[in-house]
Amino acid sequence: MTPFKRGDIRSSFDTAVLLNLLHTTRLSSQEAQQTESGPTIWSLIGNKAGDNAQMRALAQSLGDCHREIPLHYSVWELPVTLSARPSLFGLSARTRSHIKPPWPDLLLTAGRRNEAAALWIAKASRGSTKLVQLGRPWHHPDRFDLVLTTPQYMLAAAEKIFILDLPLNTAAFERNVSSRFDHLPRPHLALLIGGHSGALTLHEPLARELLGHASRLTNTLSGSLLVSTSARTPISTIRLLDNLEAPHHLWRWGEPNNPYQDYLASADALIVTSDSASMFADALATSKPVLIFDLSDSRWWRHLQSYRLKALTHRLAMRLAPRRMRRDLARIHDRMVAAKHAEWLTGDVSELPSTTPFENRDLERAVAAVRRLVHTKPTS
């Protein structure tokens, strides 16, 4: 690993500013045509599928001039982030080489690991790039031009903070039912399984309970399960899926030909674990009955997996951290259950719920907020 000197950050920043001045005075005719069709947009693509999906949904709705920049991180990422300074040195050298002017009109970012780089680009653009953070900002919200967040993060609405009901998605799945599951009896219940997230832990007893409830409901309805795991699903849960006691189609994370979109289209109802707001939003977007399986456990201390570092630090943060740094997914679930858009999956459920489809206008509202931002003239 090559060490870097203290002056490297300043020199790289100065070089970027100089390049920016040169490029902004002589855009090519092709670039000029792009800016006429809409704002030029960059999305900083990290390692979380839910974050990336939100940025793609927003960018695709805003215009065609969109560039995705995949980020790969260096060993300096955490200390750079904790320093609270704009910097690219949390990124690998190869990633840094792709970040250069001309700067975009709009920069989309999500997640802690991307923030220092996003702030650096905004600073290098000398205010010409508007910075939009999706989800929870780890730095103070005032450092962004706009924050698009959801109730789970406990931020109060403000001039720069826009509260959405759910994480953004395009609901762009094919609504035509796939024929690949015709051999399975209906109704089809899509079972979307997440895993460990924050303090939520999918330990083995809880996984057995989930699969037991889902199998009993499916057999009562004489239907079948369409089962999808995720990157966070524990190995112990995946092993239990080999013994499902109901007709099913199973996809394990990492296998080819991910049928997730087909599951959404073919399902007559959906069961989702409570660890993922994005997965819950996908389920609600189908306008089909949705059941939530709660991963919270009041007796968490009895299970070894609950002593993961992330679980313990999350519990500590929920007690001691500033309110804006906290996260509580139950705020989203409870609100949707109260409005009859979803129900909890328990052992007492013996029929599909009569839920009310949720009319989600979040993407439309978010696009309008961003367009107002981009068309606002900077103050001198």
C-alpha cells in the first residue's frame, strides 16, 4: 500500500479545480446537446443494492444524461469519513482516476461510504454541482443541497430535507405473469427473505418460525411459495430452506437468473421480512396483499448471533447517538399497517389479507423537488 502525503489532498483538489475551469469554458457540442435535454447526472454506485436502486429510479425519471460511477474503496475510507472532510482518498486509486471534470449538474449519492467523495466533487465544481443525498446523511444535512429520506431515519422535514413515505423505486417489474411457475399451484406467495440488519437478527429459531408460518399459510390455501434470499440471508436460514414443507420455487442469492422481478409479477401475495425498507417498498408497489414478518426480538440476548458488532453498536447508537443518526424501520411498517396497506404475519394468519393498495407518489414528488433544486439559480 502506497502512503500518501498530507499535501496530496490539496494538490489533487487544486488540479481538479484547474481542469474544471478549462473544461467548463469549452464544452463540446455533444455535451451541449445533452444539457439541453435535461441535467447531466452522476450517481455514485456503492455496495448496497437498495441504495443503488433508489439512485437509478430517480436518475431515470430525471433525464437521459446519466452516468453511473462504480465506487471501490480504499483502507482509508472509514478514517476519511470520520474526518468529516471532502476527500477522494477513501476511494481506490483506479476509482479516483475516473472522477474528473466536466462536473455534472446533479450528483446523487447514498450511504456513508460515498459521502466524502460526493462532498469533494461538489466542492471541486465550485457550486455548479447540486448534491442530493438519498437515505440518511452521516454528515450534517446542511452540507447537502437536498436530502431525500424516509421516516425510519427520524429526520425532521426542513428546507433541505424532504421526507418520502418509502425508499424510491420504479415499480418497473413486468406485470405480465411469468409462465415459468405454471407448474406450481396457485395462489403463489412470494417469500422475500432478508437477514441481519442493524439490531435485527435472523437467528435460526426466528427463521424456523418464519418458514413455519409461511408454509402453513401456503398449505392452507393449497398454493405454493416463490422463495428469494438476499445477500444478508444467513447460511443457517438457507440450509433450512432445503426442508420447506410446501410446494415452492427457490432462488438462493448468487445463483444465476435472478427471478426476483418474475416473483413480484407472478405472486398473488407477498411475505417480506422486516429488515429491508426497499424490499417492503417493492412488495407494496405490486398493489397485492403484503404480509410482514417481524425480525425484532424482545429476548435478543438469548441468541449468539445477536452479539454481532453491528447489532451491538446499533443498539448503543439508538440510545446515545443524535436523533438524526438513529434508524427504526418499525416507523415505516407501523404506519403502513395502521393504514391497512399491509399486515403482520403471525401463526394466526390463515387467509390472504384484505389490504388496501398503496398509491405511492414518492418518485413523482422527489423528481419535482430535484428539478426545483436544479433550476434554482445559485446565490452570489
